[in-house]
Amino acid sequence: MDIRKQQRAVVDALEDVKAQDIAVYNTEGLTGLFDRVVIATATSNRQTRALAQSVQDKAKELGIIVIAVEG
């Protein structure tokens, strides 16, 4: 899947759960570990967990393998 489609899917999943201050950073030239970093804020611990779950569910739906989840 194209990186832009993956990025859009992640941002959409975050927006579905009302994430705030969503920022996407292109790290292609900085590290070989990953191409994008997506940062978002939430208003509570419960919403933070819902954001993470929403992204995982969307990734699974699109056939993207989630290797690990931090935090």
C-alpha cells in the first residue's frame, strides 16, 4: 500500500475518535526505521486508548501489520 494511503488511513482513524492537534512528520531522510511519525493529542486517558485502538483497527482492516504499540 502506498505510504500516502497509509498516512491518510491513520489520520482518518484519529479523526474518527476526535483526536486533536494531529501532526504528521516526514522522516524518510532521517531514519531507515520509519517513513512517517504521527502525533496527536487527546483529552483523557480513555480517549488516548480509543485513539490507539482506532488506528490498530483501521490498520488491520487494510491489511497493514502492526508490529508494536507504545504508551
